[in-house]
Amino acid sequence: MPKRDSTHMTAQRERILQAALGCIGAYGVEGTSIAHIRKAAGLSAGTIYRYFASKEDLVVAALEHFSTYETAVPIPGNWAEYRAGLMKEKRLTGLSSAELDSAMLHLMAAALSADYLRAAMRPVIERNLAEQRQVVEALVKAGGTEIAGTPEETVRAVAAVGIGMSWLAALSGQSAEAAAEEAAGIIDRLVRL
């Protein structure tokens, strides 16, 4: 078997992670099998196991990969830019907004009962909240943005609105775009400009 270069290996790993995330969005964490991921990635099960020891390892890697930013997001100039940035996908996944929302909601729901996933999800959430808190603190310090509570309370409220609207959209059939617009309006009520 010919030796593969690192670019090929990285691309293949990315393909597997993207397929896993898509399958999680379609079937849920428990309903997703290596066979689903193999078929979606167009690869053999052996290739998948070359990168990941188990489905659990693959699920955790997909969560971490698609929730980690490779470069620091610049501090927005104002609240409107901050809110607009929240509504955009920060990391390319190859999935639509609705598919990505579905995958993330399935991951969150599974984390309620799967210890391995809860352990992986906690640092992702904590890192995201800390990054967002730094942005809100910078906006307040720069002036022009006044928040009703602390930066920590504000970012938790923003996260709750975003996640809650994603759940409502998924359960009610509302489009991801419409839910994002509604969430943006609610998020804007958290500040006085």
C-alpha cells in the first residue's frame, strides 16, 4: 500500500469528521454507526479505524474539531457586528445551518446521558463562553455598549437564546435562518446602545 502524504491524511481525516457530523445530525449520536459514517465519507471502515479507535473517539473528535477556531476572531467594533458574527458559521463544516444545528443539538442531548460526551462538551462550552465574555468586556470597555448584567450573565443569556431558538426551530419546523433572525432580535434587547 503506498504511503500517503500528510496533506492527504489531513484531508481524509477532515472528510471523516465532516461525515460523522452530518450523520449525527441525521441519525443522532446513538443512531449513527460507523457504517453510516463510512458510507457518507466514501471510505472503508478500516480507513476510519486507522484514524479513530471507536465511534466514541470519532464523535468527540468531531465535536472538538468543529467547535475549535483556528484563528482568533477579531473584536467587533460594535454590538451589531458582534451579533452578526454570532449568527454566522465560524467554522466551515460542509453542512447547511439546519444540518449543523441538528448535529449540535443531538450532541448536546446525548451529552446529558453519555459521560464521555459530557466530559468532552464541558471544555468546549467553557472555552466558548470565555471567548465571548472577553468580546463583550471589550465592547463595554470601548464604550457605546451598555449591558444590563455582568459580561458573564450576558454571554450566558446569548448562548441560551441561541441554543433555545435552535431547539424551537428543530422541533417546530421553523427554518434555521428564521430562528437566527428571531434570536438576533432577542439578543439585541440585552444591551442599551
